[in-house]
Amino acid sequence: MAASPQPTRSPLRRRTQAQRRELSDQRMLDAAFRLIERQGGSRTTLVEIGDLSGYSHGLVSHRFGSKAALVRAVTERLQREFAKMLEPALAGLHGMEALIVTAETYLRTAAASDRNAMYVLIGEALGPLRAIRAEMAEADRKFRKSVQKLIEEGVRTGEMRSDVDPAAYSAVFVGTLRGLIVQHLMKPRAFDVDRVCRELVTSIERNLSPAYRAAGASRSRTHAR
């Protein structure tokens, strides 16, 4: 009886250098997230990241090099993840609708996430480590800039009041979202996220719609009498 032919095994594909680098970056950043959430950014060292991720201190130092570079990598990864998640939700939306979806998505996602490294770093931003403060300030600047563009678009299309100050309102918008998440992290279930989202949307619509401007002008004339 003839022996059955043995199945041939396809050789295992070796990862490319780019794939190995991507994997090591991911593992090191995952380790950085865990350490920052556990003990803060100011106390997290590149040596600890290497130990937790399974890579040498030399490799971690080569990739990040400094505390500022580490914080920048963490915040940029979080921003990329949020942008990637937000992209399909914003498809085809502009101005007011895009701003509302951004607010709701941010609030619901951040409140539901168990990853809070960003807010640990925000809490440390006023501390003695200038690298953290500088990177958090830059993250806020980028967020404000993206919101400002949506407001400017809404003003151009006429769906937002023409006298709104896009730069100032973007600061109010970002500050509101950041503040809500800080409250949530300090005491989970401190507020009902669905109810807060509804109030937030109502506030955005009332404050930015042209009808609000007309109503405000009418109130000003009444008070002046």
C-alpha cells in the first residue's frame, strides 16, 4: 500500500523590517500607556518601558530619545486613533453637523474608554516637567484648530452666525469637552452621558445658529430701553 503524500508546509514568512519596527513601536507605546496610567508621565522612564515591552533600553531610547518625544508619541497616537474612528462618522458632513458629531463622538468615546493616559498627562501639564506641558499645549492647539475650521466653514455656508469668533468658540468647545471628561474620570457616573450629550448639542445649536444672534439682538434692545 502506497504511503499517502505528506502535505507540504508553506514556509513561514518573515516579517519585513518595516513590520518589525511597527510591532516594536506598538508594544513600546502600549507599555508607555500602561505605565503612564499607573504612575504618571513624570515618573515613567524609558528603562521601564523597555522592561515592560520586552525591548532593550537602548532601542526605546533610540525610538523616543527623550521624555518630550515619548509624550508626543503617546498623544499623537491617541489623536490618530480618534481621527480614524471619527472619519466614517463625519463622511459627507460639514459645518454644524460635523461639529455636533465631533462633540458627541469625543464625549461618548472618552467616557467609555478605559485608556486615560491623555488625561493623566493633562493633569500633570501644570507640574514641573515642561516637556509634558508643551506637548499637552500642542495637542490642545491642534484640537482647537480642527474645530475652528469647522466653525469657519459653518459661517461661510450661513448655517452659523456670522459674528461668532471661531478661534474663541473653539477654545470654549475644547475646554467644555476636556472638563467633562475630567469630571467623569474623577468620579465615574458623576453624570449621565446621554443627557449631557443632549444638552451639549442643544447648547451648540443655540449658540451658533443665526437665529440665536437675532434673538440676542432682540434681548439687547429690550434691556437698553
